[in-house]
Amino acid sequence: MAATKTSLTRTDELATQTDTENLPTLFSRLGDDVMELFNSQLALFKVEIKEEAGVYARNITMIAVGAVIATVGFALLNVAIAFAVSTLFAQANFSQPASYALGFVVTGAFYVLVGAIMVLLMKNRLAKQELVPRRTVAELRKDKQWLKNEL
């Protein structure tokens, strides 16, 4: 019976020792898990930012290409249309320099209007693009709730 009491006492001591050793280990593991979670959230954030930056880069490139095309078109068509419009003013008994000037002014105003419309459309398209990475924010909210529930 004395052996049984000694055995039970040692078992209780081992259980207490195991519990106290496990508590720091559990906190350490919890800290490691939280850091791993944070690192995965950071990786997700980086991926989403790269995706969004790619979308912006493509849209800005398209705006630049559109601006170059509009400039070339403005230069070529402006001259041709300006001369065509100038013939209309020549029939109105304007002098030749005045009819050329009016033709170029009317044509230039038209192309400025078309270019401004293109720039505004692309600007509005970019304004609709979200800057906040939605998936990362949702995951961070879930993790925050999980941490609150665990602690």
C-alpha cells in the first residue's frame, strides 16, 4: 500500500510537471502559429498588391498608347481636315490665310475634344479600380476574430 501511495504521488508530480512544461510550450507554439499566420497574411497582401499594380500598369499603358495614337491622328488628320474646312471658308469670300486659319482652328478644337473625352473615360475606369485588397482585409478580420476567441 505504501508503494501504491508513492506511485500515486509520483504520478501526480509527473502530471503537474508535464502541465507546467506544456504551458510554456503551448504559448511558444501559439506565438509561432500567430507569426506564421501573420506571414501568410503578409504574403497574400503582397500578391494582391502585385495583381492590382499589374492592372494599373496595363491601364496606364493603354492610356499612353491611346495618347500617342491620338497625337499622330491629330497631326495627320488635322492637316487634312483643316485644308478641307478651309475650302468651305474660301467659298465664303475670306482671304486664303484667314480661311486656312479658321480651318485649322475648327479642326484643332474637334481633336482636342475627342482627346479629352478619351482621357476622361480612362481616368474614370482607373477611379473604379479598388486600392484595398479585399481578400487580405477579409482574412485579417477573420484572424482578428479568431484571436479574440482564442485569447
